Amino acid sequence: MIFTIQKNFQTLLFNLIQFSLFILKIIKFGIRVHQAQILLQQSAKTSQICNLIDIGGNQIGNQGALGLGSALKNCTNLSNLSLNLSCNLVGAIGVSGLASALSNCTNISNLSIDLRWNLIYDEGASGLGCALPNYTNLSNLSLGIVCNKMTKQGASILYSGLAKCINLSNLSLEIGQKLFIFFYVLIFLQLFTLIYFGI
């Protein structure tokens, strides 16, 4: 079941329990903190959480992202998840809390997170990088974090976290041209160390 909500979305949310699988798409609707929390609390009551949660272009901020994580961490059977949180004023605290909460979902194998055009900076990238190794079953990851005021410092910690995802087989990363080149340098250095020094 697919919902594109244009108005009076709270009334609809309370009826979501009847569905075992649904896709929720709420773009540029001006969702606020308490609304995001209600949304996830209701979706968490279904036997399968949303495969796709698209709330791009809203203003949920850090508190909304933390509320999202608070609801998702209880979905322990979650294996596939796509989150669009682009353009949502989410900062380092929000993305770090969300990433940490998702580590409770130990069955996640396919994960897509769009965090483009937020305010996560190096601190948020570090929080994300520290949480990713805890996703022990993660095999496919798509991560969009371009336009987030991230520097090489944050990118380096994020890279270190990705390198520890031992079951990761497919990675799609959108981080911007400069940091993309930096990532390639890190990969080259790691391969060089592995080949020539066996470490």
C-alpha cells in the first residue's frame, strides 16, 4: 500500500495498523517534531515497518530524527529500509542518534539513507561512521550525504566505519567530488598497505 499524503495526515496515520507493509511518502509537507514521532509510532505497530519512509523537504530537525530513531529501534525484524531525510535541517545530534538507534535493528541487510542538504558536519559523519560497524548483517548500503558541510576529517572517520562493515558487498556513496577523491586516496592507501605490508 502506498500513501502520498497531502492533508490531514494524522487521521490517516492512526489507520495504518491494519496494513502489514506500506510505503509512506510525505514530501515538502512541513512535518514537525511531534508529527514525525506520531508517524513512526504508528508505523512501528505494523508487523512490517515501512520499506520506504520518504519525508524529504520537511523540517523535522534533530528532535524529529531522534524520534524517528526511537520508533525504528523497536523494529527488530527490519531487514530492508529506505529513508529519505533530505532537506530536513537534521544536524549532528540527530543523525548520530538515528544511526545509533538503527544499530538495534540487527537484521538490516539493505539500507538506503538520503541525508543530502542537511547540517550534519564532521560530528554527524563521525557518529554515522561509529554506528555503521554495528550493522552486522548489512550487505547493501546506499548513502547520500552531499552538501552537509563535511570535511576530510569527517569523511575519514566515516570511511573507517565503512571499512569495518565486514559483510558489505555493495556500496553507493554520494558525498561530493572533493571528498569522493579523498575516499579513493584512502582506499588506495589501504590496499597499498595490505599488499605490501600484509596488515
